Amino acid sequence: MRQLASLFFCLVVTARLFATQDPAEAPPPAPATPTLDKADTAWMLISTCLVMFMIPGLALFYGGISRRKNLLGTMMHSMIALSIVGLLWGLIGYSLAFGRSQGGWIGWSPEWMALSGVKPPDVFANSSIPVYLHCMYQGMFAIITPALISGAIAERVRFLPYCIFIAAWSLLVYCPLAHWVWAIDDSGTPVGVFGAMGALDFAGGTVVHIAAGVAGLTAALLLRPRLGYPEQAMHPSSMVLTLVGAGMLWFGWFGFNGGSGLGVGNGLAGTALTATQLAASSAGAAWTIIEWIHRGKPTALGFATGVVAGLVGITPAAAFVSPWAAIVIGLVTAAVCYVTVWLKPRLKYDDSLDAFGVHGVGGFVGAMLTGVFANALHFGSAIGDPSASLGALGEGGTDRLAQILVQLKASLGAIVFSFVATAVIVKVIDMVVGFHLKPEDEQEGLDSAVHGEVAFDFGISPEQTALTPVIEPRPATTPPESSRRFAVVLDGVPTEELLSAWGQMCQAGDQPPSNDFRNVYPYVTTVSGNRFRFRGGDPEMVSRSLTRLFEDRFPNRKLIARVEM
């Protein structure tokens, strides 16, 4: 009996202990082991390809806006990022951006260097997609961001310094910013300095657009403007390419924003895609209407720029806002960016292709409007629990004002960091290797001077040659033996008429070129105004032949030629 009584007493005491235990003190349940999901993985494979497709789209968009002599060189600034930044991201950038957080400032996971310690089935934290796939998807963001910067310094920088710049910028500026905003721990809790304080940036308004736009402005201010800017008109080379590029960007942006939820089961992909479409549509329409009223004509360039501005503005907010708010964000972003672009020549800073005016300003406007319109009922997070970030934003009031202030802090932090870091990188590269093109190379154009190619060959096509034999002047097949350089300056004819006549002489025709033309053409290197530069040939003979060529064109003009050695 005593033994039974003792056993009963122990049972009662144990039961009372369990009954009175504080639920808060109970050990947390073990986190579920992440597993791969076929649907999420398939969507993220598609999204990765969509974002990659944006890079040639950006190349066409920027290339069409640049002048014809710089079209190919401008496109190369975007395309080369695929190799340089793509390689660096796989080797070390991914670990710096998404590795284990070092105090919220930078990441580092040695096993993620070149993904050497990652196995194919390994799943990224708080998701159902492989680490390999997450690395490649985020790598496309890392690639396109420095490519955006090229639009601010297009048509005037050397290729080698530019390649060094995007390599350094991606590691020293982009990777830390990506960590500050998007880094998470194994439970999905934000651990970066901006993410931990509640900053919202769904797909890169701060990390991509503000950072790239401010970096572009910084570089444009530190480097000299293009020759002739802003007095000389600099017309785009091809609005066809620009419109095609804008369409490719629009198409790829569905993966840029729609894929940032890292899956399809959480509803974020559809929410972000809807907001993206509505914001781009409203911004394109708004820019067109504003330009139509302000300038009298709706231009293709204006429409394309407006669409891109709307896509930039909705990027940080894509999964956080209602469809009607996405429309408002597109309208406001287009209007603010239009004013910024209109002010550029008046402020005399040479943001060549409006990288700052569209991406920097548009990204900031979008980041702030995210705080204004973010709605808890329409919010989803690619990195953690929605309630942990938005709280009661759907109810407005103090919480909404606090979120706007958080957005402002994160945006200003990104602006200051990008400005200072970019300034240091640009100045160091400029001092060591020199950033600028030589004036004569800039006059000749990037395509020929830097790459030795042309974007489009406007010569006689093979089928035309076969049907109608045409004698066409050709440059010397081998460099002249003499390395003597000189210039012949012609006075007596307005520059515009002189260049027009020279252009007509260089056209293919059904008659063989004159002897005077044969004496001149093989040695010409560049023509600038009334100055013809030569390499090789006899200066006096070339000068006499060049004078006779134009005397035949302008018989009533008195031409004076002088040779400059």
C-alpha cells in the first residue's frame, strides 16, 4: 500500500507540473525540414531566364538611344556584364550578399564560394527552391544593376576602365546593399541592417535602381561630359531598337518582380505580375500625355522611357500594394521622372541616357510610395513572415508613418553609400588607368575606335552586287608604309556643305572614282568639321587632290587649304 501511495503521489505531482507549465516556456517546435517543390522550382527557372532576357533588352534600349557611331559600344557595356559580373557572382558575390550575416553588414559562407560546398538538393532558407537556382536568379539582378549605370556615362568612357569599374562596384557596393536588404537567417528572419529595421524592397527598388541611378549620377559628375554637350544636339540612332528593347524589358520584368516571391504557392507571383503590368501601362500613358501637352508631339522615346520609369517605380512595391495603388505609383513615377529628365540639360549634368533620371529618381519615388500604399492584406514576403514586417500597416495611422520613415532611412542610406563608394572607385580607376576616351576617339565613336567594328554595315549587299556590278572605293587593304600623320584644313565652304559633299563622294556608284579621290581616300582616318586627318601619303599631293575634289563640287567658291603636321 505504501508503494502504491508513493506512485500515486508522483503521478499527481507530475500532472500538476505539466498543468502549470507556462506555454511560453515550452520548447519551440523543431523547424520543418525544407523540401524542394516542383512548381516553385519550375517558376523560378522561368523567372531566371526572364531576368537574363532583360540584359540584351537593356542593351537594345540603351543602344537605340545612343548615337549611331556608339551603338555597338553602348550595347557592349550591358552585354559584357553578363560575363564579368556573372563570373564574380558565382565565385564570391553570392556568399557576400546572402551568406551567414556578419553583424548585419556583410555575408560570408565559405561553402558558397563557387558553390563548392553546395549539393544539388540543398534548399535555400525559407523557400522550396535549390540554392543553385536561388544563386543564379539573384545573380541576374547583380548583373543588370551595374549595366544600368553605363547609361549615365555612355559614349565617353574607355572599355577597360569600365570593365574594372563594374567588377569593383558589384563586389563593393551591390553585394553589401543586397545583404542589408535581403539577407535572412535559416528561419527566414531578415538579418541585414535595412531588412531588420523593417525596410520593404520586394524586388530591388533600393538595391538595384536607387543604387545604380545614384552611382550613374556620381560617375557622370566626376567624369567630363561628352564633347559638345549640352550645346550640340545628340540624336538617338534607332527608335526601333529602343522600342524593341523596352518591350523586352517589360516582358522580362515579370520575372524580375514576379519571381521575387521565390515561388507560386504563396500567391506573390500573381500579385507582383499584376502590379507590374498596371504600373508600366499607366506610366507609359502618363509620360506620353505629359509630353504631348508639353512638347506638342508624343514620341516613341518618351513612351519607352515612361514604361521603364513605371517598371522601376513598382519594383520595390510589387507584392505589397493593391492594383489601384500600382496604377497610382506608375502615374506619379512617370510625372516625377519626366520633370527630372526635362531639367537635366538646364542643370548641365551629362547623364547620357537618363540612368539617374529614370532609375535613381524612379527607384526613390517607388520606395517612398511603397511605405504610403503598402497593405497588409496584399502583402507577401519572399524572405519571411509577412506580419513580422508589415504589422498593422493595413490599418494606417502611426504604423504607416513609421513605415514611411523606415523607407526614407533605407533610401537615404543607400544613396549615401552608393555615392561615396562609387566616387572612390571612379577616382581610383581614373587615376590609375584613366577613364576618358581621347577626344579624337570620342569623335570617331566607340564602335570604330574601341571595338574596330560597326553596328550596321550600310554597304552594298551581295545580291545587289550580283545583279548590278558597282565599282566602290575601298580603303587600303594594308596600312600605309608611312606612319606620318597630318591634317588638311579647308576654308571657304560652310562645314555642313563640306561634310555633305564628302559624304556623297564616299557613296558607291556606277562610275569608278576619280584619280584625285584615289589619292585621298586610302589615307583618311577621321573627318571633323573642315579638318581632314590622314595617316600616310604625301601631304602636298593629298592636299592638292582634296582641294580639286571640292573645287569640282563648289566651282564658285574660293577654297583655301592648309596642311598641319
